[in-house]
Amino acid sequence: MKHKISDLNRVQHIIESITNIENFLGDVDLKSFTENLEKRAAVERMLEIIGEATNHISEEILYKKNESSPWRKIIATRNMIAHEYFRVDYEVLFDIVTNEIIPLKKDIQTILENLEKY
């Protein structure tokens, strides 16, 4: 049986996952990240949740002109981590979570604010 989760709940899951990534990494550098199985696994799981939630949010909510996040790439990253786990490049993953997560967080918070208005 499939669970019906609202767009609002999925957006909240994304924000929670981003916050978790920020907490997991703190001041961790690339070397520490790549050598720490627990940090890598935790970040991978949060990216899976972000990608899965993104994949199930209504397109009319995600794809607006004022949001710039690459939603399709986020979904593709989730699919690669889940289905092609043996190809994960941890340097690329670290770059994503340290350089691209902030613009994503800004966009998803804007979406949350818009959803909470209704």
C-alpha cells in the first residue's frame, strides 16, 4: 500500500535532510569525509531522501521561474546512489553537499513558505 504524503510534508523532509547533512558535516573536510564510512553513509541516505521526496513533489510546485535548483539532477543523484552505489564518487558527493546544498536550501525554504500560505 502506497502512503499518501503531501507536498508540504515532502518539502519538510527535504529541509530536515539538508539540516542533517549540515550537522553531520560541520567542519569536516574532504579527506575526513572520504575516510569516514558513517559520514558517507549518513550523507548518502539524506541525499536519497532529498531525491525521493523531490521526485514526488508536484511539478507545478517545483518548476517555477524563481527557483533555480536542478531538480532533475537531484533525482538523478538519488537514483545513482540507490541503484549504482558502486559508482559513487565521494569527492563529487562532497562537492554537492558543501557547495550546492545552500542554493537548494534557499529554494526549498521559499517553496515551503509558499505552501504554508495556503
